[in-house]
Amino acid sequence: MSVFQAQKTALITGAASGIGFAAAKLCRSRGMHLALLDIDAVHLRQAQEELATVNPSLKTESYQIDVGDKNQWRKVVDQIKSAFTHVDLVLLNAARQQRAQSQYEGKLKPWADVESWKQTFDTNVFGTLNGVEAVLPLLLSSTTSKSIVITGSKQGITNPPGASTPAYNASKAAIKNLTEHLAHDLRSDPATAHISTHLFIPGWTWTGFMGNVGPTHEDTVTKMSGAWYPSQAAEVLVDGVEKGSFYIFCPDGDTDWALDQARMQWANDDMIEGRPAISRWETSWKERADEGIRADAVRRRT
Ligand SMILES: NC(=O)c1ccc[n+]([C@@H]2O[C@H](COP(=O)([O-])OP(=O)(O)OC[C@H]3O[C@@H](n4cnc5c(N)ncnc54)[C@H](O)[C@@H]3O)[C@@H](O)[C@H]2O)c1
């Protein structure tokens, strides 16, 4: 049975902006109560105020939290337990993508800055693990259908190079790994089999990562044509959970499912075929990679 139903409760991290806010809006349109979590107090308050007006008879609570801090999770979960009778959907979605410090230029590439890896992992990986640990007891309180959705990224699968991306890619690869294990464990134990687990993998979405920060209105936002609006991604998320998919891939205006499949196939084949690492971006391989991926995508579409 779908968790996206009237009087169910959604707990969403990163709810003050982008995909998290869009998901909260969609949950509210289904008549759900909302527990909104984010580190950004100003935008969190705005998000809460806006969503509360949509249906004031439903609960809309907000909690400022740094998801990387275990102690803050403990306090917030206690508050959520007092405010809500049950939690049905948990969307662990908060993440950061930051530029590495430039002083490392010259010695190591800027992306190798250790501090920036630690900060990225604190939020994206340990923030998610803290969330899983803190919310699982809430989902065990009854055996009605519950869902945990964790937001990953295609960058955690295809691993594109770039000045600020390796730490982010690695954090999202870890997210894929941990969500797969979580799904395996929860479905294997009768005591937790009522909890479905999903890895949500957005495409290029016009959010705070692109400067569209906070609970913005899409009709006032100017975006690049290939990017999707957060509301489009949120619809794919809900559809994927309702279909029972574990991997919920989201396309965008530039990338359809066939192209995603071909890119993932190419990345895996680097290992199987003994090609250079991330050959798609290697000068001597780039042309062959582009052509191979294009042809594979065409074949998959027919
Ligand atoms: N936008 C894209 O193209 C894209 C693509 C793939 C994956 N994603 C993933 O989607 C998710 C949502 O990101 P978005 O694109 O909506 O960006 P966003 O910046 O609009 O939203 C991220 C939210 O997370 C919050 N946050 C960051 N650090 C936090 C912390 N330590 N504690 C609590 N909250 C924190 C931010 O304040 C922000 O409100 C992320 O997991 C991101 O990695 C985004």
C-alpha cells in the first residue's frame, strides 16, 4: 500500500530547497503531515510557512538540524515522536556539493583537499547513516507499510571527473552501497519487511546546487533548458516508490533512460574490458566512448 496517502506522515531532510521541498509539496498535495528538516533555518521557516497554508488542518513542523551531527538527530527524533503519532515515509535527501580549497593547487589537484572530503562525507554519508539509525525505531512502531527513500546521484555510478566532483561522487557511491545493503537487510527480516527501501537517483535538476536556493516558485525561476524542475523529479520519486522500484532513475531534458543505460554500461565495461579508468573522459578514448554510448543508446531505444 502506498505511503503517499492522506494522514500519513513524511519526514524529509533537505526540505528547505530543491528536490526536498518539491517532495514535501507533493506529499502535502496527497494530504500528508510533514516533518521538515534542514540546516538552513531561514529557508526552512519559509518552507514551513508556505506548506502550512496549503492545508492548515495537517501538521507541518520544522526542525533545524545538521544531519552530520548524531546528537542533533537524537533531539530532533524525540521532538518528532512527541509531535506526530507515526512516521510513514522517510526521505533522506540532504547533501552538499562544494568546491575544494584552492590552496591545494600545485601540490595536489584541488579535488584532493582532505577537509573538503571530510565535510562532504559528514553530510552526505554520515548524515544519511545518522538518519537511518535515528529514524528506524520510528518505522518499527507498527507493521503498516513504510518507506525509506535515500537520494543518490548518477555521479556516484559513472564518476565524472572535475574540480569539485570526486568527493561528491565518492559520497554518492557510498550512498548507493549503503542503501543497497539497507534494502537487503530490511527485506530479509520479517520484523522489518514492511519497510520498503528505495535509492532515488535524480537527473540534472534546477535546485540550490545550481543557485536556485530555497523554497522557490518554479514559475519565477529561470533555468537552463536541459534541466528539470524539482517538481518533475519529485513526481518520478513518488511514482517509483508506488511501483515498488528500488532504483528510481530520473531523466532530464538532455538525458533519457536509454542514454543513462548506455553511460552506465560504458562505465562498467571499463573494468570488464580493461580500459583506462573513467575512459569516457580520457583524451585517447573520448571519441570512441561518445560513439559507443550514442550507438548503444540508439539500439536501446529501438
Ligand atoms: N540537483 C541535481 O541536479 C541533483 C542531481 C543528482 C542528485 N541530487 C541530490 O539531490 C538531493 C537534494 O539536493 P538539491 O539538488 O535539491 O539541492 P538543494 O541545495 O536545493 O537542497 C539540498 C538541501 O540540503 C540542505 N543541507 C545541506 N547540508 C545539510 C546538513 N548538513 N544538514 C541538513 N541539511 C543540509 C541544504 O540546506 C538544502 O536545503 C541531494 O542529495 C543531491 O545530492 C541533485
